[in-house]
Amino acid sequence: MNANPSTPIPFERLFAALPGLLLATDKTFNILAVNDWVLKTHDKRRDELVGKPLTLLFPEATTALHGLLATQHEQRISFRAASGGLTRMVFTPIDDEHNHFQYVLVNIDHVASEHASPGATSDSGDLKDLFATVFEFNPAALALSRISDSTVVNVNASFLRLFEFATKADVVGKTSAELNMMSAAEHRNEIIRLLSEKLNVLSVEGNIRTSRGNQKWISCSIIRVEVNGEACLLSAILDITGRKETEEQQKKVNTELEQLVAQRTKDMMQAELDYASIVEQATDGVFISDLKGKYLDANPSACQMVGYTKEEILSLTMHDLLMPADVARNPPKFSELMAGKNILSTRVLRRKDGSPVHVEINAKMLANGRMLGLVRDITERRKVEEQIQNLNIRLEEKVVERTAALEKKIVELHESEEKFQKAFHASSAGITITRLSDARYMEVNDAFLEMIGYTRGEVLQHSSAELGLIVNFEGREKLIRELTELGSVKQMEMTVRKKSGELLEVLSSIETIFHNGERFAINIIYDITERKRGEEKLAAVNRELEAFSYSVSHDLRAPLRSIIGYSELIREDFASSIAPGMEKHLQRIQSNATRMGRLIDDLLEFSRLGKLEIQKTNVDTFLIVEKSIADLKNNTPEKTAIAVRELLPAVGDRAMLSQVWLNLLSNAIKYSSKKEAPAVEVGSYATENEVVFYVKDNGAGFNMEFAAKLFGVFQRLHRPSDFEGTGVGLALVKRIIDKHGGRVWAEGEEEQGATFYFSLPKAQDA
């Protein structure tokens, strides 16, 4: 019998008989066709499904279908069915002959299906076109051949690509033997026999040679079908060469890993030596003590700080170095340290000669049960802080005094011109009156002249630009625009240049008035140069402290890897002789070291975040929340019900806000996980100038008395044994929202759930 490539193919029947679970829909996702396996699996008739929305059968597909409409690219989802099994769905868009999106092929995997049942075919011409399109553009290689003479009747484009044929003419009309597709005819006869007996799909894996001689691994599913009254074989073939190569590569990797064990051991020993060297050379004091506070080790900086030798320190306890008054005011918190908390505190130590030294101590519990204290001498920092505090107090007093005096004199201005002149010239704050039409000074007081170093004659009838007072012309333009739009400017900080060239930091408040039909601006100016310098000193000190925390966190990584590595080596080398109790100790060592590693990672992330600049843009909050929920559901087993209410857009850094939502949602899921029916609600509402977002759960809640501690670094209100975590997530949330100029707060009640709020500026108008 000669093959005829133009022989009509009953694609409806072929589609119905295809293995696996397949559906086809139109571009509005109404079902056009289903194969027999779907009908059998869902116990439905074809007329019960055709014409119905796909989401009635699979409501979980809604998100993927939205993504398909938006991108017209293949979408994939996975979910747990009610039976507990895993279902995977692949949605493949199919174009018509004009390359317009027209149909969707849905491939379903891991849904139990034991029998294929025949179903009715449609006489619709559109369905025939769809089945032909599905056959031709199916991502699996499809081939149809007659059983009687092994002649290939039809193949799709994927088949040509897999076997490296140029056209269908190279394949159709030829036998499998001529194409060298099977090594022996008896193999094909055996397949036919098995299909005749089992009436089911036969799946095989093997190695094939393409028309160009290339070797490939394939997975082939074969089913017996009737085409135009003739028995045929329909083969669906997938290229698994990559998977096979990956398996071989994995074997090679395992061998290489075994060879690296010896080198790893050597590296860990060197890391231990490096850690000891770092501790010895550290500029901050490092104290290590047991649970009773007796010192077990101290580095040279610690010895120098308190004036003792190392041998003398090892004979002392923590109470020997603490000032009695400091102990009475703030007793050591050993219990909190043992509970896994990090404690940052300021204390007064007593040197060997009895003199006090103010220090900042960062204390934490090590994985080996010892306490680590990182101690920094903050004597100089305290002096600077006290100076800044005193300076701020004096400045605030001056501002209050000058403001009160100025307000009094402004009132008197309305009573008489003479009183106004006296108040104007007597004010210790610089005051100017400027004509807005040409920005020229009409009057200035002596305080302003003294501030900028010019004489009255040099200033009057000149503008600030002509005098060279302006340093930032963009800032000046912004001030003029704000003054024009609002009629006033409140407490704007500016930099001006004195006649001598010296730069001066000032605080300016401007009001506009009308006089004789012209508009004037009254500018009240305070010299805040000293305050700004104080703020810069404080910022420098804070940057130094943050750099110290970052450095210490990095330095602790090496010993942690050593602790974990050595404990694992002990478990491997002495597995047969380790007592059960010792095994628990080793597990506890590794667990605590791993936890400390997470703490260090979180601390580094917290430190890194403080250095990042935000990139503000209009943000679609719903998309961020939707992605965060999807990520969390893929990585957590909890069956938490999440209700998403209206989510308004906002302005902010998209990446940072994604971290905020991920942290708040994961917290809500975690703290409600022990409820019988855990539930989380997400929503937002608008105020005049901002949008407020919230995440609400019905979980463990908290005592509002301790709400202020929630957003501190390493601050936790629940025991680690109840809910795991490092205590940095909410601190990251607060830092991000602070950088956006927003607010963050929480409300809750123990065992009644909690609600976390944060606010952001409203989205800009398009």
C-alpha cells in the first residue's frame, strides 16, 4: 500500500486518543475539545465540558490564564488537588495562519488516570482546524504510522526538528525500517502485540540516531488508534538528552566532591587559625566567659582597655569589672543571652586603677555555650554626644526665644510703623524684605548684614544672585516656585556664601505680603551652621558604628563554618562510637551555629540596606502582593487562607517594597500556623496625603505593652522554640519604610491575632 501525504487525517479522533490529559480552549478560555483521558479522569461526558469555561474544571488556573493573556507566552502552574496529589498544568498559546493568538492547548500531569474511554467527535470545522493545529505545533514530536506496513502517514514540526529532517517529504510515505527509526522489525511487532493485549499506552526510553547521525535520548509514548478504518500507531516523543547528560554530570560531580573533602578539612583548619589571628588583632575588646560570668579568654585590646594582663583577667568574673552602681542600675541579662538574644548595652567598666571607662557591649551566646562580649570604648563618642545634645538644647532655646520675640514684634508691627522698624532692626534673626518682581532687597536688618558680612549700601537694591549669596541655583528656583504657588515657605534649609567666601548654613521661613499693589517677601533667617556641624559629627559616629557591626558580622563567618564543619566531621568519623547523648550535643552545636549564621546574614542585610539609595517609581501594589503570596505558597506547607482586599498603588522602590510585603506576609503565615484555621487578610485605605497598607492575621498576637520593641533589631516577643526567626525581619521593614518617609506600627492582642500597618505616599498622577 502506497502512502499518500494528502490522505485526510481525522484529527478529532487523534486528539481524543492522545495519551495524557489534554484540553483545547479558545482565546477566551472556553473549552473546545478534551481527550478521552480527561473524560475518564473527571467522570464527565464530552458535552458536559465542551463550551464551558476552563476555570469551572480547574479554578486554580485563573492566575496562569491572566498571565497568558498578558504575555501570550507559555504558562505553568502546580497545585495540590483535594486528594493530596500534585497537579501540574502547562498552558501553550497557539496562533492561527495569520499568526494571531487563537487557541490554548492545556497539558495536565500527575492527575490519576488509569483508563482511556472513547468519546464523541465534533463536526465543527473550527475544531478540525484546532486539532490539526494542535497536532502540527505540539511541543512533543508526534508521528502516525500504519501497523500493516510500517509506513509513516504524518509527522509534526517537532518530529522533524528532533530527528533532524528537512521536510515532511523526507519522512511521510517511508517505513520505519527505511528511516532507521527501529533497530529491528521484531521490536515493532512486539510493541503492536503489547498494545493489542493491554489496550493502553506503552512508554519506553531509548537511544536514537537522527538523520544526520547525531545520538539522542528519547522518551516515547505509543498508542494504537484507528485512522480511516486502518489500525495505526500514534507516537509522542520527548527529547530527554539533557536529563540523561545531567545524570551523568551528577555522577561526575559526586566523584569530584569526594575528592574535595580532604581539601575542605585543610581549609577549615586554616580558617580557625585566621579567626584566632583576627581576634588577637582586633581594635575592640573581645571577652569570652562561661555561663557564670568567669572570663575564659580576652584579646590584647580588652587587656589594654581595663589595664589588666590576660592572666589577671582570666582570674576575674564579669562582676569584678562592672561598676557596682552600673550593676544595680542594669543587672546582666544572662537569661536573655541563654535564650538566644543579642544584647547591645552601654555600661561603665572599672579599670585596674579604679577609674571608670564608658563602653558599648554587644553580647551574644556562642554555639559552644560560652558568652561573647564585643566591647568598644565610647568615652570620646559620649563627649561628642553630650556636646551635640547641649548644643541642640541651646539652639532650641534660642529658636524658642527668638521665635517668641519675633512673633511679638510682628504683632506690634500692625500697631505702628515705628514699632515695626524697632522690631525689624532689633531681631537677633536675620530679616530681609524682597520685592518679588525683580528679587531685589528693599530692606534688611543688622543681624542679616552681620550674618553675610556686607554693608547695608552693598545689599539694598541688589538681588542675592548679584551679591553671590546663592550657592545652589536649582534650590533657589525650587524655593521661588514654592513661594509663588503656596505664598510661604516654612523652615527650608539653605547654604549661602558670605562676602568673605565662607559658606553658611541657614534656616529660612518666608511669608509674602502685598503693599501698594506689589508683592513682597519677608524672609526670617537663622544661622544653623553649628547645629549642622554637630549633626555631621553624629552621622560620622553612626557610620563608624555601622561599619564595625558589618565587619564583625563578616569576621564571625569563618569560625561558624569551622564549628559546623568540625562537628560534621566528628559525626562522620566516629558515627559508630558516638553515644546518643553526644549525638544530641553535636546536633545542637550545628543547629545553633547555623542559626547564628542566619543572624549574621540578617545583620549584614540590615547594614547593607542602610547604605542603599531608594529608586522611587509608581508601584502596582497588587502585583507585588500577588507575587509574594505565590512565592510563599510554593515554599511553605501551611494551608493558610489569604484574603486580598483592595490594594491601592503607591510610590516607592519596587525591590524594597517587595521585601516589606514578603516579610510581613511570611510573619503572618508563621504566627497563625498553629491555629486550626489560619487566616490572613491584606488590604489598604487612603488618607489625605498617604496610602495605608495592612496585613492582618488570626495568630498568636502580642501584648501591646511591648509593641514598641517589635521593630527593633533582634527584638522578639515569642520564644524561638515556639516560632523560629532571627528578629531582623520587622527591623528591615521599619528601615525601608523610614527611607520612604512613611510610618510603620502594629496592633494586636495575645492569641487574638495581630495587624501590621505601614504608610507610603500616594501614587503620582499620570
